[in-house]
Amino acid sequence: MSILYVGVDVSRKHLDVATCHGEAQAVFLGKFTNDQAGFGQLAQALQDLKASAIHLVMEPTGGYEQLLARFAIAQGWRVSLPNPAQVRDWARAEGRRSKTDRQDALLLARYGAHAHPPEWCPLPVPVEALEALLLRREDLQAMLRQELNRQLALQSRDAYHGPVARSLDASIAAITQALTEIEQAIQDHLDQHPDLKQQAKWLRQVPGVGKKNALFILVLLHRWSTLTQRAGSSKGLTAYVGLDPVAFTSGTSVYKRPGISRKGNKIVRHYLYLGALGGVRGRNALCVFYQRLLARGKPKKLALVAAARKMLTWAWAVFRNQTPFNHALSYAH
């Protein structure tokens, strides 16, 4: 099948588009508006090229690409949203030096034709809405911490008075109220979608998974399931999150202590690590697993990362099988 690779550099208002067909050179197609009218013009321009299949390749840009991605899927086009770091590394290997919107579009078209990036599929709408609520809660919590730190800094200097104090008080009160509303919205969303609520309940039976990280892990598992069509492995999931071990050795003189790749979502990785940190302190299978590693002489940090991986493996099994966590079986692994 003849596939036309379409590279799109996305900004808030415009789309710079290039095409690449097989081994041929990428060609700049034009500039379109990032709205429904521009999407229609792009579809017509691609239709005029008479390609038997279209593969759209664009980098995630803070959500500006989402409307086009959904439009493309509705047209029957294949869509990829590759990791920008991977595209940059590929560009360096190709000897690329300049960077403009036009050059980025040409680069993405060539990248698609050579690397054949995996297809992107949107999350189910209820899961996508839940993720938006969770990320908004993260933003509000970060804002509240910042304002509280500013308040504490001023109080420590005996300078907490006047317009600045009143402004901080009002800001803290507003953010606190917004957090309360978001928490209620999350609970209401779960009540409206019993399947998500049940999945979260099962996940919380996994050692290390609790109230603070269960929903983030649930969204992660849905994304991995969508990406792999429910056929993904736990090892692949570990790499997707960035908890996979990475060695750095060469010959007899080059050596660095092994670490993790840190390639995935850092928020999810943060919650997995904190979950493992709390989980190994309980009387459960995760603690037994952690203590076995320590008994074998493993460093504590390495054992904690391994515990996070084990916790994620158990969570994936629970999600994939849609069954409660088997505590008795977990002690055997």
C-alpha cells in the first residue's frame, strides 16, 4: 500500500504541513489555520494527492494538536504523536542544523517515512475527562504550595501585612476553594462512571496503591491498554513509564551506575515511587519482595524502584483481567 506521510508542525493558530512519499524527498505542502476550516482545506489538499493511505505525524504541543488528531482519525487517517525527544535525536543523527516551522514539518514527514512511529489512539472520553480533572488538581496543589511558601517567607521576616498579605490571603482562599470543587468533581465523575470507580477500587487492593495515586495509575493503565490494544506486556509498561533499568558500560574503562530511563510521564513515576515507599512499610507482599532484595545485598533505592515496578506489574494484571488483587498468589512471586 502506498502511504503518504504528512508531517505537521502545530502552533496555536497555524499548521505547517509537509508530505513525504516512501524514499522521496519531503515536500512542503503549505500553511493552514488550526481550526475546522483549515482542517477541511488540508483534507482537500491531501485528497488531491490521491494517496491510498495517509499517516499524520506531529509532536504533542500542549493540546494544540488534539483537534486535528481527532479530525484525522474521523477521516480514516493514521495518526502518530511521537516523543519530541526521539524526533530530536533522529534529527541530530540526520545532521539537521536549522529549525523553523517549515523545517520542522519537513522533518516530521521524513521521520514518519523512515521510523514508522506507532499509531496514536485517544483515550475513552470518561478516562480523558478524569485525567483532565487530575491534572487540574495537580496544578492547583502546586499553586497552593507556592502561595503558602510565599506567605511563610513574609511571615518569617515579619513583613506579612498590607496589600501583599491581603492579596496572598485572597489567593490562598480562592485556590483552596477551587481544590475543594475539583475534588468533588472527581468524586462525581467516578459516581457517574461505575466501571472506573470499580477499577479504582480493585487497584487500591494492590500494595502501594492508595487514595493519592490510584486514579493516576488507572489513567496510565487505560492509556497503555489503548496504545497496545490490551495486548501490552508488563515489561513494556515498565519501559513506557520510564522505570526500566538502563546500563552504561563500554569496554573496561567506561562505567556508570545503572539507573532508570525516566522516559515516561514523570508525574506517574513520582506517584509510583511514593506508593512503593509507603507500600514497603506495611505487612504485605510488596514489603516481603522489598526485604528479599535487601537481604540479597541490593541498595535501598534500587530495591524501592524494583518495588515500584512490581507494584505496576500487579496493577496491570488486575486491570487487564478485571479482577480483584490476589494477595495469596502475590507472595509466591
